[in-house]
Amino acid sequence: MKILGICHDVWICSAALVVDGEVVAAMAEERLDRRKRSNVFPTLAVEKCLEMGGLRIGELDEIAVAWNPVIEMETMPAGFYTRRWRSEHAVSVPARIKALLGQPAHPLPGWRNLTRDAPPVTFVDHYLAHIGNAVFLSPFDDCAVLILDGRGERMTQLMARVKGVDVTFLDEVCFPHSLGLFYGAITQFLGFRPDSDEWKVMALSSFAPAENEYTDELRKLLTLYEDGGFEVDLSYFGWYNYTEPKMYSPKLVELLGQPRSYGEELTERHEKIAAALQTSFEECVSSMLGALHRRTGASNLVVSGGCFMNSVINGKLDDRSPFKESFITGCPDDSGTSVGAALYLESVRTGKRPAGAMKHNFWGPGFTDSECLDTVKKYNLPHEVVGDPAVMAAEDLVRGRLVGWFQGRMEFGQRALGNRSILADPRDAGTKDRVNLAVKYRESFRPFAPSIIAERVADYFQCRPKDRVPFMERVLNFRPEKTAEVPAVVHVDGTGRLQTVDRETNPLYYKLISHFEEKTGVPIILNTSFNLNGEAIVCTPTDAIRTFYSCGLDVLYLGNVRLAKNG
């Protein structure tokens, strides 16, 4: 089976190629068209995935689209498509037929025979695409599932049980009640961009007590039910009214005070509101997880959806719920549904689980050392070819240099995991400000991630020795006695959004950190994505070179090619 997955018309569009249950290629359109959060149809990503798989589009067995437009047809006015372009008959005729049938949408509707050589196109319900991403990349054959985001076609929360390829829906919450949009509305109230800056609010929440004068006020806006459902007091919000630019109503302003304007200085009040938001959000998720366990009795938990980009709640899943084990992919947001739609459709067509649990997300384009060298020569840049970039880069870090690290295949997802990364020495507290001011140009309150050798994780974090966080998907507490060793990657509350680095999945990055430990005694380096604020993470050697010379990085490694600004 050769299935192309497409996620379009969302905040970060993407494409993925799955062959016989294995992810061959996957990438976001933004990495190729260089427009941050590109939400156009992912033409470039589709073409690149096919190129990497050695396929023409006519050789595909099927195309899976991670959204089901037939559900929207249920509510379209009868005359909506009259006297318009004839191509809209492709939508209006099925919509009218569906209305005559009076039946709900099928979860996998499709089109066939678009042209002589076109593969059939199947539309996958958005939450089934999330399940494909969450469950079929997990190590669990039997698990409870919680999907939670702003909204799908109609759902905003789904609780399910999956055994093998059999998916059983247990309960759902539908629009306009939405925990994801609740978080987005307060994000907007705090002067940030909803559907983009929620993780800024998450970081800001650590600067104030969880219990403060705003916590009970926000709690009152969420009604939690024993079965895991919830309702939002919609009188305080307006996200369901698409003619209004604000996601909140005047009642929320009366409750919380004047909203913050974009760029306005952050105050203690803003920090307290962020903390109250995070607390009420976590309590709602905990309520859902308790109900899900009562209803399933399952040992294993899998979660997905944009709400689980919240790495703070992710780090508390094992403590806040009765489940023994939990799994989160490296791409739980909508961009990951291109992968999920393809995997889910694969399971339906074959009756088998797609092969293998997710061990890495290096699914993007890669470049050989010779290709990197050719690019450097094309721009006539001074350089040197080094025998072991891991050893040299470790020495540069020890000397206090900021390092651009471009190796292997590009990561899929919103986090750089050691192939398209900016690296620094975490032992100096001033490193955080240096990276922010010279490279990232972002808010000072946002933390940087510690990449740590996997076997050493329990030495530095409050977790089990076997625990792994391969996708930088969880925030954990540092052991208090270790924070002074790596102040540049310790957040204000003593936590870190860590990445455990495994020798098998990324041997070169593992080797770099190991050499850094040999020289310093510390098995951790600071890792942040290789991009400037407002730009997409670099994809090609040319992207890396352009970014390198546009900021305060000291050294760049393109494969085994080293470029330095000051020797």
C-alpha cells in the first residue's frame, strides 16, 4: 500500500507518504515555502514526499485527506451554491443528495476517477486522523485514547478505546464547547496570538502561583462532568461567532479586567491569569483522564490533538491519572494528521496495524556531506572539512560558542531534535540571554530545552530511570541539587522541557553530547530550533547558511563542513 496523507487548510499544512505502514517521508509546507505557519495547500510538501519515495502521484494506491468535508455539507443552506461556479457542483450535488438521505456523514467518504490516472481520494474524519497519528505510532496494541484540540469538523474532545485496529468511540464533546478554544481565548486576552502563542502563555504561567485570585474565576467558567465531558460558560466567549475578531466577550473583561494589548509590557496580573488558565486547563484534563480510566480500565494511555502540545500537562500525565504508561507522538497537533490520516487509512484497508512504534521523526529531506560541501563552495564561503563534527562541535560549545547544527534528515513536527538545531553550553546562566538576544530574538521569559543522554535522565530529572522523552514533548522537574549545574536550561519553576537522546536513533547527536560530558562532566546541552523568530526551521543547506549569517551564531556545521565567523 502506498498512501499519501495530506493536511491542508489548518494552521500548519503538511504531507506524508506511508508505504506498507511505514512513514517514508513527512514534512510541513512551511519548511519548503519558507513562510512560517504556512496554511496553503501543501503542494511542495506533496512533491517532495513523492520524490523521496521515488513515486509519481499516479502510482499511489490512495490519497488520505485529514478532514471530512461531508460533515460540513450537513449544515449548508440549500441555496448556498446556486448560480456560482460549476466546479462547485462537486460539493453542492453531494450535499443535496446527502440532505435527501437524511443520514450522518460516513467517516471515510471519497472521490474516485477524477482523471484517468488519479488515485482515489478519501476524506478521513479529523479525529480519526489524530487517532491514526496517536495510536498507530504508539507501542500499545491496547489503549485508551483522549483527543483534545480547538475543534475538528464538529468534535472538540473524543474519548475512545483502541484494540488492534478496532476503534470504539466512548464519548465526545462538540463545538462550540472547547477546551482548546478556551485556552486560545485567554491567550488572545493576554495579548498573544491564538492558535500560535499558547506555549508562550504556558511558559508565562510558571511565574505566578497556581492558586491566585483569578484561578477560581476561571474554574467557574468550566463545568466538569463525571463521564469526562465538560461545558464552557459561553457567555464569556465569542469564538463561535466568526464575524467577531475577539474570542472573548465583554463579560470576560468585566471578570478579569482590561485585556493586554499586543506588545504591552507583561505584569504580575498577566502572569497570574496565565497561571490560573494553566491550572484550570490541567484540572479539566485530569477530570477527563480519570473518567476515561474508569470507563476502560486500560493500563495504557495515548493522547493527541493540539492541546497536547502543552508539554507541562504532558509531563504530569503519569502522575495525574491512574494509567501506568502514556504515549505522545512528536506531532500531536494538526500538522501530524497528514501522517495520521495515511496510517489510519492503511489500517482500514489492510485490517492490520501499521508496522512499528515511533522511535524518531526524522522524516524530512536529508543532505549528504558532499551536497553540503557543494553548497558552501557555490557561495564561495571560507570553510573547513572536519573529520568528526561531533568532537569539534563539543569543543566549540565548551569554548562558549553558539553552534548551528545541521545533520541528517529534517525532523517532522514543531521541535528540533538534534538535526536542525541551535546548540549552546547550558552551564552559564547568561547563555539563555545570549541565545535570545543574538539568535532567537524572542521573549526572555521563554525557556530553552535541555537535550540529555537518555541513560542519564534520572540523574538530573525527577523520573524513573527507564523514562524517555524523545520528542521534547514533556516538562519534568529537575532534581534540585542539579539545577546549579545547568542554569541556562532550568525554567523559573525548576523544570525543563527535555529531550532524551538515544544512541540508536541519533548516534551523531548522542556522540556530541557524550563528548561534551567528557569535557565538562555534564551530559546536557542547550537545544533550540534552528530558525530566527518568525521564520520556519531551516530545511536545506542554503536555508542554514542564510540564517547563520543573519544572526549571532558563531559556528555552523553542515554535515562535516564547518563554517566559523571568528576562526
